[in-house]
Amino acid sequence: MKVGVFDSGVGGLTVARSLQQSGCFSELLYYGDTARVPYGSKDSNTVTRYALEAVEFFNGADVDCLVVACNTVSVTALEQMQKFSNKPVYGVLEPGVMALEQLQGIDTSARVLVIATRSTINSGAYQQQIQALGYSQVDAMPTPLFVPIVEEELYDGPILQETFKHYFSKLEKPDVVLLGCTHFPLIAESISNYFNGAKTIHSGEAMLSWLKQHLDLSAQFESTPLHIIATENVDAVKRTATRWGLKL
């Protein structure tokens, strides 16, 4: 199976990494809209227009399905993308919520914290679906400063810790942190440690688990080639991919 992966920039590489390392896919085609990142601060009409342009690209590409790695797009434009795509389109919202349901040792009495871009949080999509499962203690917070911190590769240390304090100092400790932005898995361990071992949900791992269950996939490929296309500075995206552990 050949899979397309779409993201507003480089963050979706964390999802591509999970897919590549799984051995379930014959080939990956990554499309990053780096010329217009970030999407999280843009209005829904703009995000939808950009997402449909990505659909137009993938409609002409040799892939079997399209994974929308970007949480902002997944909660804003997924239905429109599915309507205009000539192949199946899967977003990260449903897999993330499913991953919460399947966490060991967690039930609906748990306190859940969702962190993401402003657009994702303001949409209320994660909060609504999590509360629909019976969780009554759900906090949601936009944490946009984490994106440039991750891109500077500050995965721990004083700057990140001060940013944690900035966002989280007044929060009651969560049992689970749902990482609603594809940059955040790179600081997942630091987030967990800050909250004294809180469990984290990673969009890439959640998407892989969802795809395995819904498409009946299993590991069968020794390697999965990754091809990267970007609307600006593709060489920088490739360098980031290499630093983040992907094989080109």
C-alpha cells in the first residue's frame, strides 16, 4: 500500500516516521505546505482552501490513500477533503480519540488534557468527542510556543521547562495528555515527566494503530521509501526528516 501524508509543514514527519517504521507500507509520499505554515493561526476558510489544493495534488499522485497528519486540517477540513478526493482520506482526530479509549489503566474518571494549536482547540472537536465517551474532566489549551521550540530542537532544558510553567503552572495534573499537534511527540517524554508520569497520546502512533485495525494491515516490508515534496525549501524538510529519524 502506498500512502500520501499531508501536513502544513514539517510536523507531520512524526506521523510519517511512525508509518515508515511500521513496515506496513510499500511507499510514502509526504507533502508539506511549508510556504504557508503555520495553519493553526489561520481562519477555517483559508485552511480549507489550502487543504483542497493538497487534495488536488494527491488526486494526481500514485497513492492508495491519504493521511492528514495536521490536526488543524483534520478538525477543520477533513469532510471537504473526503468529498473532493478520489481516494480515501483519513484524519488524526478519530485515531487520537480511539487511542485514549484503548489506554491501559485509564477510565472515564481520568483527567485529560488536550494541547494543540489555537485553531484545533477553538474548534472544540477533541473536547466534544472525548466528553462524548463519558470523560467529564477534560482540559484543553492552545500551546503554540511549543512549535518553534521543537523546530529549534529544544526537546528539554530551561527554555522548554519555563514554557511548561507558563502554560501549565495553574493546571491540575492530568492523567493523560493528548498531543494534538504533530510537533509535540518530540517533547512527549518531557511533558510526561513534567506531569509526573502522565500518559501521552501521539498522533503518529494513534494513526498507525487505527490504520492497522481498519485496513487489516501487518508488517510485510523490510523498508519503506519516503519521498518528500514541499511548497518551499524542500531541502530543509529533508534535513529535518533525517534529524528526526526518517530514512530518505
